[in-house]
Amino acid sequence: MDAIDRKILAELQRDASLANTDLAERVGLSPTPCWRRVKQLEASGVLRRRVALLDPAALGLGTTVFVAVKTRHHTADWLDRFARVVSAFEEITEFYRLSGEIDYLLKVVVPDIAAYDAFYKRLVAAIELSDVSSSFAMEEIKYTTELPLG
């Protein structure tokens, strides 16, 4: 990956809806070589998807909860089952396995605390967990999907 590829990725991170001709102009290429580079970035897996970012509050999803999960189970089978359970919940937008005191961290987006409570009850009914701790985001100070490209 060279500097032109990084420019392409930076532009697409800012606006994935750019027409190829506009993208090519911004990165200093003609349209055909630009299109080839984008296709190569997609084929290599560097460019995974192009998506639209939605405003949660505008959709009535104004409550973000970070859920720290601890478990006594650390087998591959249990993790596979937990991953399937978590993947079935549309409210969970991010899911991480961690090192340290917490085993897993979930980012949950819901309309309000009552909706979170209903989500929580469904989650703990679906799989055995030893501890679930919830932290409600009070304010979003920084949010970006753009990765640093140096």
C-alpha cells in the first residue's frame, strides 16, 4: 500500500459515497487507475465495506450503554455459543473480548433505560454470565469511524 492508496482510504473514510471521478480527482489519478486501486483494496480486505452512518438520536436510539461481562467459562465452545447469542441482539453494535478484569465488552444502543432493562433480561436469560456491569454514556465527546492512516 502506497501514499495514493492511503489518500484513497482517507477520502473514502470521510465520504464513502464519492463518485469514482470525484475520488480520482481528489487523490490525483485518472478515473480508471483509481477504480482499479479501490477494487484491489476491496479484494485485499483492507477496504471491508462502504456504509452509511446514521444518527442514533434522530432514530430514537439516544441511550448508549457499555456492558462489561465476566464469566467463569473460558472454553472455545462457550465462547462460540456466547458469540452466537450476542450476534443475535441487534442492540449490540460492538463486541470485544478483553484482557484483564473484564472478559467481554459490549456496546449497546437502545431508545432508553426501559429498553436497556428489557435487553438485559433477554441477555442474561440467553446465556450464563457471572457478572454484568452497565455504564451509561452521559455524553458523546468524540466519535469517528476513521482509522489513523499516518
